[in-house]
Amino acid sequence: MKKRHLILGGSSFVGLHLYELLGPEGAIITYNTRPVLDGIQFDSTTAELTEIITNPESIDQAILLLGDTNPDSCIADRNRSHLVNVEGIKRVLDQLEKWNIRPIFTSSEFVFDGATGDYVESDQPNPILLYGKQKLEIEKYLFDTFDDFVILRLAKIYGDNPDDGTLFDDLIKNILTKSSMRVAADQKFSPVYVGDVCDAIVAALDKNLHGTYHVAGPQRLTRLECLETAIASLEYYRPVRLEIEACSIYDFDLPEKRPQDVSMNPAKLVADAHMTLRTAAESCQVITQRMFADQ
């Protein structure tokens, strides 16, 4: 019997791209509220894995993408987000451990407090966001429960298709439709292309990676620098007239104080997975090329 990987949370942005890469011959995909082609409905807060997986011996490894990844909605409903991001995940992990199935867990840049940035895997996590605390709780649970696992801490993920609603698509749309923009010049992060995230997951599956890895882009950028990168790509096709107001991330009315610099260093991943990471400028060029292909 050829084993397949189990993608839990397959209706997520990463999950859909990963399933497209692995295909039905390589993976089983689940969803909760948003049905996906070939998917199996699974709510980790109310159901058991045993209800949807009757032959666990056919599963190779499990990729955990499910959960609430929006820090604002996590803090808005603490009980619900704890149920989804902590209790539900632990129940899934407990069953995987009984089946001796290795988990690959996607954590977050928000396990860090943002005090220094350019974080490496050995740096001590110290989350200030509730979402980051939930992710760190699962990281610790993995260390306590499994001998063999992978934690992939994901930076902010973006795509390269117009209308995908991710970071650079949104910026380009705003540049085209607005006369002015207010953007943080002091918040730093390392946005990562979804294709690189999928390649990192596949490397974890195929290259026998173990432990914790930072899945981040190759650049440490501010929000303002991301905007300037998007403008530079657009200017190849048309003039850009935009008034930019640089401000602080603390000037925005957010439900929790945001960490100021959650940039992560992906050197360990690049070395162990033999990856080359795409830059933000390269992705912006792809978006604008596709956007103006017929013009």
C-alpha cells in the first residue's frame, strides 16, 4: 500500500497550494467550513480523527495547518480560539501519537516578542500576542509528547496571483485605487512566498528534517518597504501617484499591541532543505506581469 500524507486544514491558503503540489495520489485533505475538492470534512473541536481515518496505517505523515491564524479574531474570542488552536490541536496530536504518525506543525513568527528581530531557531520565544502564546503552547506540547516531529514557524505568507487577497496583491490594489496611504515604517517582518512555504513542507516530509525551522523570506522588510517594492513593480507599467504617510505600527487602533520586529532568519532551512527563497520584488513583478498581461 502506498502511503499518503494527511493535510489537516486543507482549505487554508497554504493547504490548497500544498494539495495542488502533492495531488490526491500523495495526500488526503481535510476542511472544516470551506469545502475543497476531494476533501473530507473534519472539525477538530468536535470530532475525532478516528471518525475520518479508518486505516491509519495508510498515512505517512500529518501536516497541521488547521486553526485560527488571525491574531485579532483570536483575542476577540479567547475561548473559541483556545478551543481551536490549543484544545483541538492537542486532541489531534494525541491521536497521531497513538498511531505513531509524525506531525509537521505550522507555528508562527508571533511566538517572538519583536524586541530584536532576525530571530534564529535557538532564540527564546516570548510571545506578547494571544495567538503567539497559543502556538507556543503547542510547540511545547510537541516536545513533551513526540520524539520525532517538525515545527515550521511561518512568517507572513503571500502569493503571486492577482486577486488572491494576500500582502502584495492588496498593496498593489490599494496603490491603483487610492490617492494616499498610511503605512507603518517601524514594523519589520520577513514575508515569505507561499510556494517557498510548500517547498519547505515537502522538504520536511521528504528530507527527514527534524525539530524547529524558520520558514521566512530572505529579506527583513518594513511595511513601508513592502509598499515601495510594490510601487516599483507597478511603475514599469504605469505612473504611480500616491501620497504616503509613514507612521508607527502603534498609531493603528489594534486590539493587542503588535510586536515590532518579528523577522526570522531562514538560514537553517535554506541549508538543510537546499532551498532558494524568492524575494518580494520577484513576486511583485509576477503579480504585475499577470495583472497587465493583456494590456
